[in-house]
Amino acid sequence: MGMRRIVDGLLLFDKPSGITSNSALQQVRRMYGALKAGHTGTLDPLASGLLPLCFGEATKFSSYLLDADKQYEATVKLGVTTDTGDCEGNVVSVRPVKVNFSGFLAVLENFRGEIEQVPPMYSALKVKGKPLYDYARKGLVVERSARKVKIHGIELMSFDMDCAVIRVHCSKGTYIRVLAEDIGKELGCGAHLAGLRRTASSGFKVSEATGLVALGLLTDTQKDALLLPVDILMRDWPKVALDDKASFCLSRGQPVRLDVATSGIIRLYGASGKFLGMGEAQEGRVIPRRLIVERVDANKT
């Protein structure tokens, strides 16, 4: 293994189908030689598309992408159900499909807005410290409570007898596999997820992302140029500039008196415009919450 180095920033990565999110992360991490890296919410091995990867100090703020809305393009296979809810599982039932374009459109209307979903057994959701898929692989079924999620938008992109492609804009925690299955139940023929691609997350688009093969052809300098700055992860929060004295105190974990025009989470910058981290404004003072650590890359000294 080559030398590890300090790398900070956000990479918009286009994950290929067929590998886990963690496997993709580790491959990209090795390409960068990065000391620290993390992803912002997993994509199933079946799925492809946008997987933002955080390096170094950016990992401190990755939770803000975990909570973000997502957009997907999903292929729904009608008439066939599987034990996993996707095309990688064993077939459970096969039924005739008696659905036309307008009938499918009408059913989609039932899935707009706030809906309830029961998490699938083949998922990473933990029960008693173990992911549900551990139970599922042993043939066990664990009782799961329904969860509320929000479908901001759902539209039919194409329809061909027993196969439909839909575009979904949804809240965090939405299982597209479950959505495909539930659509099949409403139609009376059953269905499973045959393909999935994440096209957007938190305003970032897969069209801006770089794939594994393309990344492997780049020099270190070219790869580094793809990294977005750490503070882009907090671009939706109010910006507050501090003078040198306030910056010094905050860097040592001390709250500072400061009148700001907002309350709650804020992003902090020094007098020179350098991103310092995240704080919380409350009652005329700013409390440091997550700060950027100044480090020296040993490989550059």
C-alpha cells in the first residue's frame, strides 16, 4: 500500500452497479491515498449513481448529506415478486399483468406526499444490534414498525407492458425497493425493483460526478481538482464572519459573544474568509460545535 496523505474535500462519485458502497469508498480512498474517508449514505450493490464521498475534515459534516432529499430513476418489473424486493432475490410469485399506461399513472397518485413504509428484511437497519439482513439470511423474519417518509414527486418516464421506469424525489430513509413492491400490490400483480440509479442528492447531480474508470485514468493533481471544498456541505446554513480574536477563542472551543441575525446552526469563517467549521448561535453568542483542525501533511514536509 502506498503512502497515505491528508486529503480534505467532497468528491461527487458515480458508483457503478455491482459493488457495495463501502467497496467503492475503499477503492476511491486508495486512489487518493487518503488517510480518512467516508460515504454519505449507502447505495445497494444493485444501484448505481451519485454517492458523495467525504475525505478528511469533510467527514465531520457528512451527516448533513445523510439527511438530504434524494432523487432516483427506478425500473419496476411488474408481475414478479422476490424475497428481497429486487432482482437479486429468489422469485416468490409470478402473476399476470393486466395494467395499462393510464392505470399505472392512476396508482402512482397514491404514493405522492407522506406515506408509510415497512423497512425490508434485506436492509442494514439494525434490530438488537444486528442488521436486518443478518436475520433474513438465516430465514428469520423480525417485526418492523412502519415509518413515515415523504415522496415529494413521482412521475412515470416510460411504460412497456410489464416494465415501468419512474422518477422519484423523496426524503431520507425512503426504500425504493419497498416503493416498487407497494406499487405492485396496489396494481394487484406484484412487482420488484429491477434497476436503480440515484440521480441527485442535496442539490448535487450525478451529471457532475466522476466514475471509477475515469477516476483511475487521472493524475493525483487532476483527482485533487475534482474535490469540492469542505464548506460546500453546509452551504444551506447562514454564513457568519468572525474577527481574529473571536476566531482564536472559538478555535480553542470557547463560546464568544456575538450578535448575529439568526439562531441555530451557522457556518463560521475567519476574517480572511477561511472556513472554520460549524457553530450554533444562541442568545447573543456563538458556541463552537464542529471545527476544522489545522494539520500538517507529513508527506509534504
